[in-house]
Amino acid sequence: MDSGQQRLQELGYKQELRRNLSAVSNFAFSFAVISILTGVTTLFNTGLTYGGTISFTWGWFITGFFNLFLGLSMAEICSAFPTSGGLYFWSGELAGRKWKPFASWITGWFNVVGQWATTCSVNYSLSLLLQVMVLLGTGGGNGGGYLMNKYVLIGVHGGLILLQGLINCMPIQYVDFFGLLAVVWNVVGAFVLIILIPSVAIKRQTASFVFTSFNVPTDLNLPSDPYVFLLGLLMSQYALAGFDASAHMTEETKSSDKNGAYGILSSIIIAIVVGYAYVLGLSFVVIDPAMLLDSANDAGGYAVAQLFYQVFRDRYGNGTGGVLCLGVIAGAVFLCGVSCVISNSRMVYAFSRDGALPLSRVWHKVNRHEVPINAVWLSCFMAFVMALPSLGSVVAFQAMVSIATVGLFISYALPTFFRVTLARGTFVHGPVHLGPRWVSLTVGWVAVIWVVIITMLFCLPVRYPVNSQSLNYTPVAVGGVLVLVLLYWLLSARRWFKGPQSNLHDPILTDRK
């Protein structure tokens, strides 16, 4: 019994998952979920629209700096409570006996729904990327290329999730390989693109343009340049989400009371460094932002795809090399999806272990390989269902990104908030900590305030005047989740949900129908 398993037993849980992962493997899953190539590529259009290259070069520093505060606080708490439940378990322990059930309930639901939305948005983004790759590979938008319709798109989305689910049914030692592969793919792939794209480009921007150029589309009628810049932070914030995966993998990690915390911190730091190099590499070849965003271009307005395609076509007369570069990104996005599913399933497994989900006995089961296989398929099913509204409206995908970004960071902030308020004098740290209590409290408050700020920013209108077509659906999507979770609590869960409970004697304490 190593220190992680011993601490798990002290927290009241028996070892049910196979504890095979090393510190590197634990880091790998968080870094794979963050997946710089996925996050930056997915929302490159957003950053380019709201500020342009200045949103990348300065916005990345700002979001990276404050997310590091959040990571430091979460790492300290993870070291004290290394369980698969992660954030919802932390909230329950830190909120005290009176608030324990409600605190763990609200945190757990925001985290699990945010993770489902993340898996959905990642795979839908990959479907869109494959759509534009096929379009460019068959002649481009101006050459009569083939464009998948929305039904084919949702079919591709479902096929990708199915394949990721099958991979996650394998024993953890095999799934571990995909996490490590994702790290290598993201780091090597990013640096290949960082070197290759500027080298092939005939025209490159000056440093002055990259660090000072500000793109403000006049048709959006936004009130000021600072307002535009703040909206552009969404790209960087979304790209850095997902480092809670290290916490959810702690029951499968050796010496998790130390390695879970190290996984959180190392994934953030390396993602900030590699991500900044990647956004710089792209920024230096952005010649005409308006052309890249134009829906009438070869890539149908998909900025990164148009950028790669244009760079190779200008140099060699055709854009085939650009399509191959997009394949590097597609591989990274797929591996990100694999890691998202494993993180989702461990959260579902832990949450159902405490009876929080309907049919908890079903989702809590593990197979002979000690894999929570039912939780894997529930996570895949929810990620597919959440994309179905896209058949009726493209704003559905925007809602998924909103829930994935804002919802996840709310679940990150809640245990940190309880740490600096209700548990400020009672918290007992683990082997990884921030030193004097005042340092921990200061870091925690900065982290909480940052999440409050970004939550308000991402609820702001993105176009004026505001109407049904220009409405920012973030407050609707996130507010809808909050209302449903609170109603479930008031009408039912408050009578039976007690928060994290020991399972040392019973496999599960409650059976929710």
C-alpha cells in the first residue's frame, strides 16, 4: 500500500481501480485534455475576431498567469484529498458538516456536465475540422469541393465518440499509452507547425504587428477596444481548461497524494509555454485577418485551415501540404477526446459511488479489468446527445463551449472558495502545499476572483444591437444548468444526498432510481 492508497483508505474509500499510473502518466492525461493544438485551433476564429494577434500574444499571458494561481490552489487541495471524485469531494470536505451535501452536489454537477460538454465540443470541433479538410482536399469552397451536411457531420461526431469509448474500455495500462502518445503528439506536432508554417510562408508579419495590431470588426458595433480584447480572452481560457483530469486519475496513480498535484501544475506550466510558442508561430503569418475569417474563402471561414492552405498554395501552387498539417491537429484533437472520456468516466464513477446520479449502482460498476465501463459509455452517450441540438442551430455548439469553459471553471473555483472561507482555519494540507497559510489564502482568493471575472466577461454581448441572432447564449446555457441542478436538489436530492460517503463496508450506500 503506497501513500496514495493509504490516504484513500483514510478518506473512507476502498481501492477498486487499478493503481498503475506513474507521475508522468498522470500529467499526460491532464496535458492531453488541455491539448494546446485543440484549444487554440478550435477558437482561433474567436481570438482573431475579437482583437486579432494582440489577443493571442498578450491574452495568453494574462489567462496563463491567473490560471496558474488556480492550479496552485487546486494542486494543494488535491494533495490532501487524492480521490477520483476530485473537486466535488474537495468541496464536501472543505465546506464543513452543515454545507457538505449541497457544496459537493453543486460542484459535482457543474464538473460532470462541464466535462460532458468538453467531450462534446472537442469531438464536434474535430468533426468540423474533418469537414474542412475534406472540403479543401476536394477543391476548396471556391473550387466546388465537397462539404459535409449537418447529418453527415453529426454521424462523424458519433463515430469518433464510439471509437474513443472502445479505446477507454481497455485496461488502464493500454489507455495509458494514448495519454503518453497525446503528450508527444501535442508537443512535437506544435513545434513542427511552429517551424514549418512560418518557414513555408512567403510573407510574414513584423513583431510590431504581432504584438500591437488590433483587429476590431466594425460590423459588430462593440463599444470599445478594451471590451473587444476582453472578449478575445475566451480562446486562451478555453485552451487551458481541463487540468482537473489529474485529480480524477489519482485513484489509479502511484503516490497520488504527491503525483496528482504535480500533474496539475506541470500540465498548466508546460501548456502555457508550448501554447505561447504555437500562437506566436501562427500570429507571424496572419497577413489579412479579414480574409481568413471570410466565409467565402476556400476553407469556408475556418481561419487556421485557410491560413495553412494559403501558405502552401502561395509557395508551391497547391495547398496539399496545408491539409496534411491539419491532419496533425486532427490527431491531437482525437487524442484529446480519448483523454476527455477517461476523465469523464472517472468523475461519473466517483459521483455515482456516493449515489449522486440516477441509477448510481449501474455507473459505479467496474469490470474484471477494474475499468468503470458503464461510466465510460454514459459519458460517451451524453457527449453525443449534447451535440444533437446542432442539427437545428449552430448556436448549440457555442452553448457547449460556454458550458465547457464557464461551467468547468466554476467547479474549479468552488472548492477553492470553500478552502479560503469555511476551511481557512481547519484545512490540513498534504505533502504538496504552498507553505505559510497566508500564501495559500492569497493564492486561493486570486484564483476565485479570476473565475468570477471570466464568468462575467463571457456573459457579455458579443455583438450589438442584441437580438435573437446575436445573443450570447453563455448565461442561458450555464444558467440553465444551474437552475436544473438546484431544482433537482430542492425537489429530491436534499432529502437523501449526504455528500461523499465511505464505501469501505458497502459497495454503494444508496440506490437512486
